[in-house]
Amino acid sequence: MTAIVNFDSLPAPTESAPAADRVRSGDPRQLIWNLLSSADGHFHVGEWASGVGTWEVQYSEFELCHILAGLVRVSDAGGPSRLYRAGDTFVIPSGFRGTWEVIEPCRKIYAIYE
């Protein structure tokens, strides 16, 4: 791919949800608009949206997140948690274990490197 990827025209979303055994509360149905995946399958960019709920996460990838709407709490299995809202940007490192809690329906831009 040699063209610049813009977020102004999203493809049809893919529906998703965390695995049932990882869901701790709610019904976090998700939509994913993947705009780009590298030829080697290691890099992905797009938008993601989720309904309210809490689920366990275990990252094998690095993820840059930029929250567009909503309110989420990301909690480390070892202790601290942090709230993120529209305008916040953060990186989750490979190896992170904890929970994602969507408190208000959320939408984010992501860039993932596996």
C-alpha cells in the first residue's frame, strides 16, 4: 500500500465481543473498522467501539489508543487503574494483563503492533 490512509471513510465494521469466559460484567458488544493491516500482518490501524462492560485482557501486542468518545477504566492486574476519556491517548505494552471497563460507550482509534 502506498496511499495515505484516512479515517474519513470507514469500511463496514466487523462485529466482535470478548470471549465469554473473560467478561466480568455487562455485554460489551464491539465494532471494529480496520483500515489497514500491513502485508506481514504485524501492524493494524482503525477504529473500535464498545458497549458498557468489563472484561479481562492479556496483551501480546503493543497498542496505541486515542479515545474519541466515552469513558473507560484500564486496570493493571497488579494494582493501579486509570480513567480515560475523549481526547486521551495512551499505549498499552505487550505483556500487559488486567481489565478494560467501558463505563460509557466508547470509541477509539487504535494502532496495533504485534
